Amino acid sequence: MMLACQLFVSVVRNSRTLSRLVTTWSPVGAAFNAQQRKVDLFQKNVGLFGVPGLSTPAGFEVAQQRALRETEQLVETACNNPPGALTVETFDQLSDSLCKVADLADFVKVGHPDPAFRDAAEKACINIGTVVERLNTNVELCRSLKNLLDNKEVLDSLDPDTRRVAELFMFDFEISGIHLDESKVRKAVSLNVNLLDLNNEFLNGTHLPNRIEKTALPEHIRHCFSIDGNSIQIGGLHADSPDELVREAAYKIFLYPNSSLLLCLDDLLTCRNELAKLVGYESFAHRALNGTMAKTPETVMKFLELLTDKLSDRYGRSQYKIDPSLYSPYFSLGACMEGLNMLFSQLLGVSFQNEQPMAGEVWSEEVRKLAVVHETEGLLGYIYCDFFRRPDKPHQDCHFTIQGGRLKEDGKYQHPVVVLMLSLPPPTRSTPTLLNPGMMENLFHEMGHAMHSMLGRTRYQHVTGTRCSTDFAEVPSILMEFFATDYRVVNQFARHYQTGQPLPKSMVSRLCESKRICGAADTQLQVFYAALDQVYHGKPQNRSTTDILKKMQEKFYGLPYVPNTAWQLRFSHLIGYGAKYYSYLMSRAIASMVWRQCFQKDPFNRDMGERYRREMLAHGGSKEPMLMVQGKELTYFSWPLPSSLSLGFLHSFSPISSFPRSPLLYV
């Protein structure tokens, strides 16, 4: 390992800066700047994530059956025990048993290179999802919880976290239609099961490439795309290409409408609306936003319109371009991971330890496994880093919960397990993986989600880590983007992979200036995405999704629609963030205020880092997000409320950081 360390960085000998400058790679930095050591094939196959039985696709069926047996036992326990804390604990065990299969399968169905594993995982997701929908309309199970919530004496005896989890479980019953008569309950279950299939179909379709005859493109740009015989396959927008013709071709071909997927989206939106109306909501957006900080679609649209007005003073088409290739040599993957390791160590007392996976534990030999360790508390959990491109892997940066943290019945803590999935070029024998500034920020963003999962030390897995209101879940990840563009942080790790020279401060300043000038336009683009999401999930428009897109693009973005394109078919966030895409914008506003009030003065302030962990991250979803935003939990955060939508709130909005890498609307 030390040979790999010495290949990519020189030793900095200035003792005065030794504590805050990379002097040589630690095992973590070296692990990500070198090719992975191959797994010993003679080891026993321990199964995916070390789960016995998941060494073959058939293991998913076994895992499902085990979870269903546990479910039957736990439902009986919940229904027969007297109301009390044990009722909530049993509900959480029930949730944990099902989530251990569903969450793992949810990742495997998109991330595993073996189609047999993907198919088995997708079936498991649908089967477990069907069971969950039936449980959410189980009258006896609901009655056991209602008996607890209606008993004031018992309710008053519960600690605040247990009471909130009980209320959240009841909320799940209510939005699933538990109050309906038997025939309508069956209809609600049927709609939910249908949605599972439609969600999978649409999500899979958003990632599929489009093909065109090779002769349809000029010969001098064909090499920029994937060539398959007489066809060219285009699986992205190539927005970073310096060639305008390449960008134009990619845009028009990748976004060319797929009639079957358009029909799938129509069915998906219709089904969501029908379900929402059935269980008593005006629209799917009203149902989805119940329980969030925003509360209603009207609040969201007002927020987006006020934000548009605020941005109009800064919004322009001016270009302030930088050359990403000039930055990449300073952002080797190992350097960036080293930077994250040092930042978390100084801010939170947390560090990464690289571990060699066992045979069968990971789905690709390029996956790295990190143990997250606190300096006094010991092991916090595990992060599996699936960072590199490979065939059939979605070009999307994601955080997946595999196992939620919770306090188990034996008094031990169940450590959280997550996967971070990126789409980076793999290292070669002579060159480490080099990130452009956008990739580096995305890495920091996704690591913010991972650390939320690691540090959300909740009693109940139902509210562990990122299992909180969607418009709050993005705050920790977006906050990390502010660290990623602060020179004091970047100066810790950004070193040229060949010379060891630090990234000049002038280059960081130029990068920040570029983001400042273009940031308003990028933010307005996100406002358009969020508004489109709201309209799609509002009252039916009796227009095609493409016609709706044209109108919303004109109103909220201004650039003309390109004929014969259907960007909405690449809007994968419609699945996981349906009616909630605004969350990125609201979370950014909150993260801006957290940064300014807590870390802007000193991004390495340990006291502030510990307080941020203790009073925000540690709670996961067990605290009402608005209480923390108001300052009732985070007493040092005193900002105007997002729900008030005051201009004071928007004054704190910073548009200079990156957003999810959704396709851009311009060629």
C-alpha cells in the first residue's frame, strides 16, 4: 500500500502546516487511488453484504419467506399485547424485518451487474411492497396502535421519541386509507400494488439509452458515443463536451420521446391521483406533502414563485466558463476521500477505515468497503463505495440505505449499512481516478447523506438517519457542498496527483466566481423542475405531459422547448421524489443558513460540529424538523421559517452550489 501512496503525492515538509495538509496518503486515500486488491476466491462466499443465503439470486426468495414468517409473529404480538411502549417497539421490529429485505433489494435491482440478481431483487421489492400495503390497511393492527394513542395515561408515559414514532406509524395507516370501507381498502391496495409495477417500469426506462443508425450522425463525432455494430447508443446528454454538435446530437437523441414510456408516465400519474382522491386528498401532491415542512402544494408553489422573483435580479445568460480538466489533476479520488476523512475527523471525531470485503460480500470487485469509526464510541456503521462506471450501471449518484440503525432487544445497537453509488471513471495502472469540480461536489453531497445515516443514532429504525421529512433530508448533504467549495477545506487535500503541488487559491476563487455568476440560472432551472413536478402531481390537467412541460418551461425557465424531445422521461426523481423535488431548494436555503451561522467562520470548529451532530444529525426523523429549523432544538439556529416564505428567508438562500445532476435543458 505504501508504494501506491508514494506514487501519487509528495511529502509536505513544512511542520507549521503539517496538521492541515496532506503529507502522504493514509490507507483510505491510497485505497481509492489504487486498483482494488482482488478477493480471495478460495474464501467461503458470505453473501451480499455478509447476509447468509444471498450468495445466489435464489437467496432473495429465502429472505422473503423468513421476513414473512417474522411478520406474522410480530403482527400477532402487536395485536395481542396491551398498549404501551412494547407496542411501538413491536411495530419497529416489524418495519425493520421487512426493510432489511426491501431496502437491500431496492439497491440490488439497479446496482448488481448480474441480471439474475437484479430480477430476483425486483421481484422481492414488489412482493415485500405488496405485504407492506396490506399491513398499512390491516384494521386489527391499526386498532392496536390506536388503542395506545387514545389512552392518555399510556401516551403520557411514553418518551418523546416513542410517542413520535407511534404517531408516524399511525400517519402511514391514515394516508393508506385505513378509514375506508372494505371495498375501497381493497381498491387502495390494488392501486398501490399497481404503482409498484409502474414505478419500476418508469424508473428503468429513464436510464435506458436511445439508439440511432450510425449513418445518421456525422462521421467525425461518432467516436464520442458508444458504437454497437451499425448503431450508435446514446445514454446521456454529454453536457460537458466542448463540441456543440456532440451536445446537440446527444440532447435530441437521448431525449427523443419513447411512446411506451410516455404512456407509462401517464398511467403512473393517473394512478397516483386516483389513490390520493380515494384516501381523501385533493391531489397526490396534497397527500405527499402532508407531514413535510412545506405541508401543502400551495406553500410549495408560493415558495417557488417568490424564489423566482428573488432570482430575477441575478438571473442572466452570461457565461463564465472554467476548464474542468485543469482542476481534475488536483482532485484524485484518493485525495478527495482523504479530505473527507480529515474533515470528519476534525469536525466530528469520526474517521474511515478501509476494509477488505469477504468473498461474495460485494457485487463488483471495484467496490470499496469503509468502516466508520468514532474516536471514543467505536464502530458506527459501514459504507460500501460503488464509485466506478460499468456496463448496465445507472449514470446516477445515489445513497441507498441497506440496513437502518436501531437499538436491538438485547441492548446492542444495530449498525447502519449504506451504499454510495457514483459514476466515476475507474483508475488505471498509471493514473488514479480524477474528478472534475462537479464530481467532487457530488461526492461530498452523497457523503453527507452517508454521515447522516451513520450519526443518526436513533432508538427506532423507522426514523434512523435519512428516514425523515424529504425536505429536511437533503440539508446535511447540501451542507457538505459548502465545505467542498471552501478554500480552507479544499486546501487540506487538493494536490496534483503527479507533483504534489496544492491547488492554487486563485483557481478556487475562479471556480467560486463561476458558480456565483451562473448559479442563479442553475437555481432557476431547479425551480422549473420543482414546479413541473408539482403540476404533474396536482389536479389533472387534461393535457399531455409534454404540453405541460412546454408551458412550465416557458413560465419558469424561459428557454424554448426543443421539438420532438421529452425531457420528463429522464426525470427519474419523479419516482423517489414525486411532488417533493422542491426539497432540494428548501433544504439548500436551510443549509445556507446553517453554514453561515455555524461553519463559515471556521469550517473545522469541533464544538460546533459536535453540537450539529448532537442536536440535528443524531435525531434522524425522531424530531420534528421544523422545531430544529425554528431553533427549539438547535438553539443557535435562529432564522425565519421556511413556511413563512418571507423574503428574509430567501435572503439567506445561496445559489452557488451544485444541484442533482439532472439533465440540463440547454444544448
